[in-house]
Amino acid sequence: MLEMGTTTLLVDLMRRVNQNQDKLNYELNIGSRRFKCTTIPILRRDYGVVGAICINIDVNYISDYVTKSAERMAEFFRQYSATDMKLDENILSKEEYRLALQGKRHFRDIQGPGA
């Protein structure tokens, strides 16, 4: 089953989409390497899941190197937040998209629209 990780992940992702879940969070361990992974499906009404956005964070790098100084943390987030281009694509669930259009700025913004 280890060699079939992508297939297993895709099947689980499709199951979750059918249950109206908008992302899959999981841990991946390879030897002494640890990763926190998030997969967000790209859906098209007539086709279902057509792709995915995958974000993999090296947990050991963050805990062993980045968090050791304020300068390293600032540099990590500066690079993480940097972009090369701007796209006009929705990656949010229908509800989060609606709230974003009404003013919700991030996933922990509990004040939301009109606050």
C-alpha cells in the first residue's frame, strides 16, 4: 500500500468531497522525516475532482531550525508569503467563499462580515 499513496489519497479525497468536506489534513512520516500535509480538491461542476492543491510542510525543519530565532521565523514567513503572480481562482468552500466576499479575512476571523 505504501507504493500506492497517491491512489489511496485520491480515493479518500473523493470520498470526503462526496461528504462535503473541503480538504484533507494528514501527517506523512518517511524514516525520520515528518511532514504536515493538506490537500484541497479542485472541483468542476460537470467533472468532479479534476486536480488538487497540495501543501506539504517539513515539520522537522520548522521545529529544528525556523523556530530557533525570530529572524529565521520572519524570513520563513516572508518567503512563504511571497508570490510570483496573482490568479483569480476560488479555493474556498462555498460558505467560506461567501464569507470572504462579505469581508472575512482569514479562517480564524470570527468577527466576519460587518464587524
